[in-house]
Amino acid sequence: MSKYDNPTFSAKLLHPIYWGVWFGFGLLALIVNILPLAILLPFGRSLGKMAMPFARSRVKVAKRNLELAFPNMAQDEIERIVIENFKNTGFALFETGITWFWPTWRLKRHIKVHNAKHIIECAKQKKGVLVCHPHALNLEVSARAFAILGYPGHGVYRPHSNPAYNLIQYWGRTHNGNKVIDRKNLKEMIRTLKSGERLFYLGDHDYGRNKAVFVPFFAVKEACTVTGANILAKVTDCAIIPMTGFRDTDNKWELYFDDPIHEQFPKDDLEAGATYMNKALEKAILRKVDQWMWLHKRFKTAKDESLPKGYLYK
């Protein structure tokens, strides 16, 4: 039995200590399936705004991230984006429910696609693709929408410590042919790309200095950035296609596929590769700035190891 085996249902998950998890997700499934999207959207956004007074530390993080990333941005614009970001974070709860519990036919009606020709061509050629997607708040929807198009991928995830939650999470993320890979299982990521499949890569967060370099991200000159794209591209010779999934003004989820970047990608130079990847991610995030995960401390790790973690947020 491998330590990376996928979770399966067992009778022990019916123990009363897990009833709260089952009830919570059952209620979420009921809400998203009964209420129309026209009600779910304002309901979720209202919840997000109402949460702001109770999440003041996260409000400060979001503001600080925007100040660091866009030093010339007016304060009133930062305030506006933070409010919108919290509203969208509230709706993200329902977007997770939509992704995990909506039938395919219903979600398909709310998807728009732009420039998918390259991903289609790679599938025909059985060429593996590293699909680079930022941490958009509606990432869950994007992943399933991608599979609904007929091109399922493998998502890298961190197993949850609660086994009931982990099982539901696994089930919800593996609809329409999608699969998940433990974030520590590098061998399976390489196998996936070498076999001509698609692997989602989210390299826009600060994961610490392990296998990372310090390169520009927006206006921050030394942002801690992972180098996984270089490692995977060099070992597998895969295609690299940036992709973004955001909710548009028509309340549909739009998948934008940028042109492939693997031919220009400097896979033999870690710093150049991370810089190149950050530029691609910046372009994607700027499509809908208020739908990216600004609540995460993106710039918490300093290049100077003598500086405390998160010193920019003090």
C-alpha cells in the first residue's frame, strides 16, 4: 500500500466526530443545487463582505500585498479592490460547492473558452502540458471546466488531515476525468507529463525558500518563487501553457488559454525561468485583479535569512 493511495470510504467515517463535516458539505450541496446562480452570487458576495470585520488580519494582508505589488496605486483603489476581493472570497465558498456538486450539464452552460487551439493540438500529439494557472479564487471551477471541455488534468493537492473532508475533497475534484496528485509525489507528476497528460501548476504563492529563488513579482524585486516549472520542463520536455479562469461580467466562467511559452522558457536557468513564469502569471492576474487570492501572504519570505518571516507585514 502506497502512502500516496487515494482516499476511499470506510465505515469509520460514519463516526459522530465526522458528522459535522458530512452535514456541512451536505448543506452546501443542497444550497448550490436548489438556488439559482443569480441568487448564489449576491448571497456569497454579501457573506464575504460581512466577514471583513471578523477577519481584520486578512484585510491588512490583502491591503499590504496590493501596496507592495502596486506601489503607485491610489489608496482608494486599493480599498475598492480589497472589498471586491473579500466579496469574491465569500462567493468562492459556493464556487467550490458548484464545482463539486453541480451536474455537468448545468456547469457547462456557464463556461466560455478562448484560444484553446494549442491545448487541443497538444492532446492530439500526446504531448504533456504544464498548465500554469494562478491562485484565482474560482480555481476549483476552472479545473472542472477544463475537464468538461474533454481535456482533464491532474491537480496537485495537499491531503486534508480530516479523513472525511479529504474524501469529499478528493471526490469533488475528480469529476469528468480529473485526477489529483499528492504535492510530494514528484514521480507521479513526471509520469503524468511524460505520458502526454496535463498537470496543473500553481507557482504564484510563497511556499518558503526550499526549491525557490528570489525574483521579481509585480513591483517586489525579490519575491520568493518556486522553481518547479524548470524541474518539470527539463525532465519531461513538456509544453507550457498559461491559463486563467475568471468570472466575467455575464457571470460566466471564462477560460483564457495564452499561447504556449515552452519554446522560449529558460528551463536551464532557475532564476530566469522563475522570472519568466512570474511574468506570465502577472499577465493572467491582471485580467481580473480582484479575483486573485490577495489574502495570502505572498511576500512573507525574505531573501535575507536574518530578517524574520513576514517582516513586510509587520
